[in-house]
Amino acid sequence: MPSLALATAIVAAGLDDDLIPLLDACARAGIHAQARAWDDPTVAWGRFDAVLLRSTWDYTTRLPEFLDWCERISAQTRLINPLHVIAWNTDKHYLADLAAAGIPIVPTRFVEPDEEPLPTLRAFLAEYADAGEFVVKPAVGAGSSDTQRYARGQEFGATNHLRRLLEAGRSALLQPYLASVDRDGETALMYFGGRFSHAIRKGALLQRDEGPTPHLLTAETIVPRTPGNDEVALAERVLAVAAQALGLDAPLNYARVDLIRAHDGRPQLLELELCEPSLFFEHAASSADRFATLLMRTLGASARTG
């Protein structure tokens, strides 16, 4: 029976709704899976046939340490997804790479730690004069942590938020807030081994006049969703462009593509999740079993080539 470590974090205990369904599905597929905290120094990672990143959600404030750990794991066993994919995807600057390749992303202005927050914010607001609201978020972040929605009249608060991120040495993003999110939410499409599995609708996370949340996760409204043909087409185009940029010769074991609709109704990429995304197994019957079956094939291939 192949062995698999599901890498999590102590701070994520009880928060990962995918964990129990995946452990059960792995058992049904013939995989001996165990959940282990990524920063637990007592774990002998090399004794596992592979390590699957699941809920390592505190990496956002410990990125160098986390990437060093990923590199060590890759030297001992198989890391899923691979190291170079994780290193690229943990920083939202990857959006610039995808945009340069022609992917329609939510309009984004990156702000670096050596920039002055107030003039940068004012230039952004002048560029997007039609945006009644906008978002400030860190370039390395998970969920809605340290992210806030602002009205144009809240320039002072937004500048202070931006300054806090920059002074901590963190790059930030400025994005117009698209009103379609309040109406339609986000569409998240899950892909296993390059094949579409299921999709969900996420309700709007960012509310007016709420400060940046310090919490690891924020309560979400999640329901199953059948994606539009245009959303599926864009998601698959995103995965193809990412695969080319990363030099992949085979589809990734898992990917999640988060889309929202622009003012004209066309889908745009909000985020591409290739590191540790929630996969919402409970919202799609048999999805955990489909994923575990894929993992079993991956582990078998590793054994044959190892």
C-alpha cells in the first residue's frame, strides 16, 4: 500500500473541510494517508512515497521558510504539486506572467515595498476613474487575510493599509472592485490531472467598511455551480498557458481556477490556485474519490520510475 502525507498546518486544525473526505477516499483507493503539519520537525518525510500539500495555510507569513521546506521535501520524496510550481504560484506576481501571455485577469497594479503608497494609490485611482470601489491585498496571501475593500472616499484608510504592507516588506496589489461579485460571486473550477471535476460558487467575501481580517479563513457562502461554457474555456486556456510558462510535460494533479465576470459579462481570472487550495469535495459527489484515484495512479507511476 503506497503511503502519502497530507501536509497541513497546526493553525489549520479543524479548518480544512477537505481533510476527512480525502483521508477516507484515500483509504478506499488503497492509499495509506496521514495528515502531518509541515513545520513539525519530528516528521520523517522521506518515509512517505509522496507529500501532498493540503492546508499549509500559514505559509503566507513564513514564505522563505516554507519554500525551504518544500525544497527539502523534494530532495527526499515526491512533492505534489512540484516545487517550481509552488514557488511560482505562492506569489501573485504570477498574474502578471499570465496577463503578458494574453490571459484576461482582473485589472491589477502591483505595488512594491520601495514605492510611496499615497501617490501610487492616487495614480491607480486616476487610471481607473470609473471604479467606485477598489481592493488592497498582499501579493503573498491566502483567502481574504489582510485584504480589504474600499470606496474611493476612503483614500486615507487604504493608504495606511498599503503602507503597513509595504513597511513589512510585502508587495501589494490594487484592483478595482467588480460589482458583479456582489451579484454573481466567484466561480471556482476544480481540475484533477488536467480534467474538469466540479465547480462551486463563492459569495462575496469582502464587505464594505470591514477592516482587513487577521484571520486565517473567513466564513464563506459556498454552493455547487455549473460553470458557463465561456468560464470553462477560459479556465482551460489559463491552465494551458500556465503549463507552458512552467515547462510542464504532464497535467498537474490539482488546480483551481477562480473567475469573476467583468462589467461586460466576460470572465476574468482572479486567481490560479496550484499550491494548497480548498477543493470543496463536499459540494460534488465522488470528487474526493476521483482525486484519490488520480493520486493512486501518480503514486504507482512514481514507484515504477523511482
